[in-house]
Amino acid sequence: MAAKKSSSGKSKSGGTKGKAPKLGSGKRFKQVAASAAKSGARDPNAVAASVGRKKYGAKKMGAMSAAGRKRKGNGKRK
């Protein structure tokens, strides 16, 4: 008789089950960029931006990007 496998509460990708990070927080972007880097992408941030534009559209992605830059607050942009 085979032993039962216990569920550890983790998904196949290694993350824990639960809510995704809040939209606009930048955590989703970082996760996609990290995944792209792991896959060997030359520019992981460009891959994440492209995926975001495809999913949310250029207008919404631009608004989230601007909000992130504003939140970071590295002084005035030229």
C-alpha cells in the first residue's frame, strides 16, 4: 500500500497559496522580471514591462509606472 503524500500548502512554482501582491505595488513586476531573468532573458525588466502592457494596456501600465516613480521619489525627473 502506498503512503499518502501530505500537502505542504505550496504551489508547484514554490510560492505559497494566497492572494497575489496588490496591483500597482511593483511586487508583481519584480516577480515577472525575476522569472524572466531565471529563464535567461537579456533584459528581464523589458520582458516584465511588455507582459504588463499586454495584460493591462499601455495607458494603465504607464499610470502604474508613473505612480511607482512618484512613490520612489528620486528627485525631479528631467
